[in-house]
Amino acid sequence: MQRLDDLTFPLLDIAKIRRELGGEIWIKVCIEDSIIQQGPPERIRRTVKDLMESGAKGRGRLALTVGDMLPGTPLEYRLALYESVKEFGVY
């Protein structure tokens, strides 16, 4: 099975990559650091939702990893990421 690691969303169109390479490809995605660091929570939620709705389609897997998440990132933003993945993730 083909696999791509460390693609940055939304800088890269994950849905397009999956369409072009086939639905069986495994993709590991990282949300752009500044989205998590700068928030607000609704933006984080919307980004996770967009990623899951577009990139998760296909029989391959989609793994969301946390980028650098530098010290100083508000806990509220970290929790927004966690809760959004729970809400929109497919397991």
C-alpha cells in the first residue's frame, strides 16, 4: 500500500491527492501549526471538519498528527483540536 507522510493541511489539498493517487493510499496529515497556535477554537474546529470531510474519503487511512504545537499554545486551543477530532474523526 502506498503511503504519504507529513502533508500539511490546508496548504495541500488532501482530497485532490487522494483522488489522484487512489482511494487506498494511507496519508499522514499535520494541521498547519499557526492554526492551532493562533486559534480561535471555531477556526480549529472548522479546519478539522474540512480535513475529515474531504481527506478521509477512500479506503486508505488518514492519520492526523499534531505538529510542533509550540509551548505557549493555549490549552483552550489544544482542547479544541482534541474535541474536534473526537467529533469528526472516523474510527
